[in-house]
Amino acid sequence: MKVPLKTLALFLFLCSLATGCGEKAHREVNDSVRTVTDTLPKESDLTLPALRMADSILKGMSRDEKIAQLIMPALYASDDIFTIRAVKKYGERGFGGIVLLKGTGSSASLLADTLRKFSKTIPFLAIDAEWGLGMRLSDEPVYPFNSEIADTVSEEDMYRYGRAVGEQCRNIGINMVLGPVVDVAERSSFMGKRSYGPDPRRVSDLSVAYARGLESESVISVAKHFPGHGSAKDSHHVKPIVRRTLSEMDSVDLYPFRKYIASGLSAVMVGHIAVPALDPDLQPAAVSHAVITGLLLDDLGFKGLILTDAMNMGGAEGKGADKAIAAGADIILAPESTSREILLINEAMQRGDITDERIDSSVRKILFYKALMLLRKR
């Protein structure tokens, strides 16, 4: 793959920061870098127009169109005819976006163009890029694992890193990164290589700086996995249980989320972990009213987008989109069956478990962030 010189320079720079390298050559390139505060987007001028645009679109949507906005199916970044047809169908049905799995950047770009062409509203195109697009796309740059970033790295370094990844995302058509990982974890744990380490303050500083870099390029960052997956086992196959006390959660796991929220960043992903200290019924966090509404919305005051982790994971225990929406989530990621999830939400609305106002609240948020992306491009 031919790598642009700017990307190559950043790659070499980050490698110099990896644990064990010991050199501080990265300081030589900092002189020409703009400060973080100079490059953050100024939201104050765009908030009101974006809200007006969101409300205008919302008024013209049917219930089915609103429900579809809450769902983001996952598929591989492939350019075969079956995948392209699936993306075309997702756009025509009005889904809120898609999650791209493994593939190539060229195929991802084709799918992004196809989805935008057939969608009535701006779609989200999300991908895991916890250490760059190469984590999922074989022909895109790969950077060191988060655990390999050395202690000498600065917040400005991480901001530049996030900004470079954001630019690479925009070149393909991706506008949402399912990252940074803000789980506080020992390197030997399941989350080890994905985490910035066991120090809550270091995790906070590096992850927030990376997220700010992404968002400076109009790419939505998604902090994960709320309320903290660092001390738990793999949730892809089973539902792990976090045995920390509320005090431990507050001082360790929740610390990075608090800083992310205080920084005004855009989105949080809720994991498939059970936390007895928060929900004695041991519901997976992504469908727990106590975790999402009680803690994230009410106690922490988060006003951004709330995404579930992939609903096709074993840790979800077969729970449906209806439970997640009722708990306070806005976006359902990677369901096993989109048709089933739409049916479950409709049935919950007929029972009165989910109201039209509840759906409107989430769709308005989704449309607001999409409107912000459109307005930034003007």
C-alpha cells in the first residue's frame, strides 16, 4: 500500500512512542502543531441551526422511518454484489447507518457512497478504529496497540493521532469511530491491549485527546464500554460480571467517562456487562435502565448519543432492541435480525412500554448530530 508521507510520518512518530523505544524524537515535530484549543470545532454557532434542521426532518418522518433510524446493522467491508445490494436496501429502508467490519478501504468507500446515495438522511458509517483504520481495513494504516503507547506520550500527541485517523476516515466516507476505549485495565486482562492502562487519569487524558482529534475532523467519537469493562472477561461469548463496589466504580471505571462527558464529546457505547452494585437484577448494562437512565443520563448528565455494543454478542443474552431503547439507548448496533428488532420495538410501543415521545427523543438526537456534520461541511 502506498502511504502518504504525512501518514507515514505519524506512524513512525507513534512507533517511537511505543513502550520500549525510549526516544523522544517526537518533540521535534511539535513546534509546527497548532494547539488543541485552536482547532476544536466551535459548536455554539451550529447548535441552533442543527436543532432546527433535526426538528424539521423529524416532523416529516413516519413511525417506521423513526424506528429504522435507531438501528445500525453490521456487515463486512466487501465490494461483492450481495453486500452492495444489502447496503442499498439498508439505505432505502431508512436505517440510521451501518457498522463496517473487516475488509478494505476501497470497498468501505464504495459502500459509503452507496449508502449515502440511497438514504434520505445522512447515514452514520461506523467502524472500530481503536488503533487506526488498519484494525479493520487491511489496506489502511495500522498503529500501535493502545497498551503499547509509552508513558512519554502527551495529550497533544494523542490529539494529532486522532486527527490523522479522522482525516483517513473522512477520505473513505466514515463519520463515526467506535472508540476510544476508556476501560481502565491491566495489560494481562482481556481488555489489556485495547486499554491505555490501569491508571484512570492516564486513560482519561489519552482517550479524551484522541477523541477530540477525531471530532476536529467531524468524525463522531464513541467512548466505550460503559460503565467499565476493564475488570471483566470477554463479553463476545458470555455476559461477564463486574464485581467492583460503587466506590471502586466511581474512582476507577467511571473516572474516564466523567472526563469524556465534561469535555462535551459526542457518544458513549454501553457494554454487555452486569454490575451488581448498579443493577442487582444482573441485566446486561446495554439493556439496564439503572445503568443507562439512572447512571449515565441522570447521575452523569450525559446528553449525547448512547449506543449499545453489538447486540449479536453472547453477552447480550438474547435481549432485544426494545429492552435497550426502553432503558435509554438511542442506537442499536449490529442486531442479529433487523426485522426482528423492528418488530420488538413496535410491539413494545403497542404495549406502552416505549412511547412515541421516547422514540422521538432518540431520533431527534441522532438527526441533530447528522445535521451538525452537514453544517460543518458548508
